[in-house]
Amino acid sequence: MRAAPTLALLALIASTAVAQEDVSQAVQWNWQLVPADARPGSEAELVLVAKLAPQWIVYSSDFKAEFGPLPTRLKRPSSSQLELIESLRSVGAKRKKDPSLNAEYGYFSERAELRQKVRLPQDGSPLQATLNGQACYEADGTCHLFR
């Protein structure tokens, strides 16, 4: 009767190993538009939320990077009619100072939330934007860019 718990433990270890190596498994993004029924040409808020695997962090959008950690940014292709209003906001980011860089940065652990005010394309064309950033596995210090 001890085989079932052993198999469950092995499955947990295997899924953790995948999350440690694969940023797409360790950081899983979802998004929504608020209000969901926003009309073309109107303002809305794009809400991006990520669930982060244990010991993973994502850098926030609320700091400048001359070198070191890369802040998360939202970009739209030049062909897109989507208008980004104000700047991407990090909600509930933690702060840390890196003494070797003499710089403070923001980051998320467990859960990341970013918000961007947008004006929807007047012509009703699809929303097109790319989220770029950096995620790091703190257990071994490896970092990965995501897009």
C-alpha cells in the first residue's frame, strides 16, 4: 500500500524538476480585459497575472535597469492600433536592493500582477502586444528571458 504515496512523490519531484528548467512551466501567464465588454475606441485595463512555481521570481515593471535585472515591459507592434496609456503598473511587487549593483529593483514571487491602461483599436482589430521580462530560479541563480 506504500506504492501510491511513492508514485505521488515521484510525480511531484518530476514536475518540480520540469518547472526548474522550463520558464514556460514555472511562470504561467493569464490575462483579461476589464471591463470584459469594452467597446472599440474605449479605454480599458489589461490585467496580466502569473502564477509562479516555488523559488521562481519575475522582475516587476517599476524600476530602471541600466544593467542587472531586466524589468518587465509591454510592447505593441507598430502595426497594432492598440494604444498604451500611461505605463505598465506592478501590483504588490516586493522591493530589494542589490548592494553589488547599488540598485533597487522590484520583483514578484508566487504571483505576479501587472496592469496596463489601454485604448482599444477604433476599428475593432485584435489586441496585439508582447510582454517581455526576466524570470529567475532563486535556488541556483539561473535566469531566463520570457516573451
